[in-house]
Amino acid sequence: MSSETAKKNLTPAPAGKRERFAWCMYDFANSGFTTVVLTAVFNAYFVGVVASGANDHQDGSATLLWTIAMAIANGVVLICAPVLGAIADHSAAKKRFLIASTIGCVIFTALLSLVGAGDILLGMVLVILATVMFAAGENLIAAFLPEIAAPEYMGRLSGYGWTIGYLGGLLTLGLCIAYIEWSKGLGQSANEFVPVTNLIVACIFALAALPTFLWLKERAIAAQPQTLAGYIKIGFVRLKHTIKHTRQHQDLFRFLLTLTIYHAGINTVIVLAAVYAQEVMQFDTQDTLMLIMVVNLTAAAGAFIFGHVQDRIGSKISLILTLIIWIIAIGIIYRATETSVFWLAANLIGLALGASQSAGRAMVGLFSPAQRSGEFFGLWGLALRLAAIIGPLTYGSAIYLLQGNHRLAILSTLLFFIAGLLLLLTVNEERGKRAALQDHWNG
């Protein structure tokens, strides 16, 4: 079948309620991985137990090893995501790739239960593989958005996904905390109960993703079958074509740059909020876990509310409002000396977090031709992973230069949101949507 015929078959018609629910459920399924493994439990376990011996040689070595693992994982995704997306588009294999990446993430997450004190290399390898698989799935599920929702409903559907996702992360974290408290009551140590939390995450991911695999449809039509080498070559050819025609999709690329910058700030907050709360506000472990849970709730509310708002006022204006909230919240944190003020800022961050992530995904969906959504959302994934490297590295460097002054270092994060807001003003939303509708791929 010709690419032109395939394109006609991809005119995005709103999917049924069951299929839209299935798409949203993937956000519910995978959110436990980021919440428990990368943000709240396993990361602290790796630094405090698995790699703690490395600190005997140099303080901070365990934290450095964790950041190296995250940098490697993000670097792999950075290189592979756009090409993988282009291959998925050409072969109409987004759903097959999604299933494979999910199975991979579930398996590697479950294998993290084997990691104990001193298993540094094993822990790093497994968390890198799990994170790469997670990121691939995140890009692939997002690429279905232009296929299952008309442009005027993308913001709302993206918001529903993030809302359900935050609730999924909250549920998974809650179950893990309940298990941890029960295990502590039995006198168990972290070396015994933390590995089991990885099994909880893996089980919830596998079960909650089933509706996605059962009901989400692959609407794309495969082009000429190729060998593996041929698919890889086509992936690079399609990516080269997109880059060559940057001017045609100038608003997409401007927005991807904008997204990279403001997401550098978001990633810094996600990765280091708990550290800031402990070091500056003197939060203990229980306070920090409560902080994460509350922020998940307000983030769910932010995604839901702004998902509706952005379909009414436009994704760009909606995102401008959320970046302003981010700037206000970071400014409050910089000035906060009382716990109540810090909690106020944390809830503002939760509101902005859900809203900005939802709006960003929807905006890329608006700028993506349906027949090339895998490729364009691969570029989205590239931008997110680049931000995940830049943001925390900048904060870490600021901490080093400022000799551990977190309050001053947080201003480096503020700069990302200000710069992102200024760049966003140069993006023309209507022109970007027209470019997506006028895109013709004949490869």
C-alpha cells in the first residue's frame, strides 16, 4: 500500500471511550516505576545500601554512581528514540514495540529485587535497562495520541492520562509504603523489604497495562516490508528528512527546544525535591514520603483541570500559565524558611507539574502528522531525556560551586522556567498545526 493511501487511513477519528480509557491506563501502569524506583524508594536504597561502600573511598560516590546510571539510560534513549519511532511508523509496529518495551521494563524491574548491598554493577545495569525500556514505552504510547483524538480534544485526553497516571503512582507508592511499614514491624531491614517493592511495581505495571494491550488499536498501515537492516536504514532516512525540512516544522522544533529547557527545570525538581526538603527544610523520611504523595495528588488535579482548560484557550496559553506558576513556586521555595510556606510552594509545584507535562505532550501531538507520530514523539522523547541530563547536572554543578548552598542553587532551576517561558512566546501554535496537516511523506 502506498504511503499516500496509508496517510488517508490515518485521518485521526476520535476513538471510543474504551480505547481512550485503555490509552490512559498505560499512564496509570507505568507511573509506579518513576514514583517508586526513580524518585522515592529504590534510588535512596541504591545510594544508602547498595552502593554505600563506595562512600568509604570518597563522600558522594554512591550518589555519583546513581547519576551516572541515569545519565547512561537517558543517553541511550537520546540516541535511539527518534529512529525507533520512525521505524515504528514505517512498519506500523507502535503497539508491538510498546508491548515489547513494557515486558522488558517489567522484567528488569522485577530483577531489581535481586540487588542487595554491594551489588553495584548489577544494580546499575538493571536500572539502566529498565529505564531505557520505560522511556521507549513512554514515547510509543504518546505517539498514539494524534490517532485516537481529534486536535480539539488532545489536551483533554492527555490531561486525563496524566491524571490517572499520578493516581497510579500514588497507589503504587502507597502499597509499597504499607508493605515497608509492615516489614519494619517484623524487624526487617531495608535490604529485605526494598527489593520486594520492585516486585510490587512490576506486578502493578504488568496488570494495569493489560487494557492497553487488549483495546488500543494500531491504525497505521505498514509500508513495504524490510529486513532489520532495512528498517534501521529507513529510520535514519526518515529522521534525516525531518531534520532537513526543519523550516516546514519550525514551530515543532522551537517547541522541542522550549520543552527541553523548561523540562530541565522540571527534572531537577523531580530528582532533587526530596534532597532539598531534607537538607534545607529538615524533613525526615516520613515527611518526604508524605510530600511526594501530596504532590502526586495536586499534580493529578493540575493535569485534569488544565487538560480541559487548554482545549478551550489553546495549549500555548495554558502552558504559559503553568510556567508562570512554576516561576512563582520556585521563588517561594527560595524565600521559604517556614514549613507551611514550603508546603504551599510544593502544592503549587504539583499543580504546575501535572499541567505542564499534560500540555507539553498535547502540543507535540498537535504538531505531529498522524502518519509520522512515532518519529515526532521520538523527538519529544529525545528532548525529555536531554532535559533529564541537563537539569540535574546543572543543579549539581551549582551545588558544587556554591559549596552546598541549596537555597542559592535552586535559582539555577528558576532560570530554566524563565528561559522556557520566553522561548515559548516565539512558538506559533496555529502555524504548527497547519504544518502537521500539510506534511507529506513519500518515503
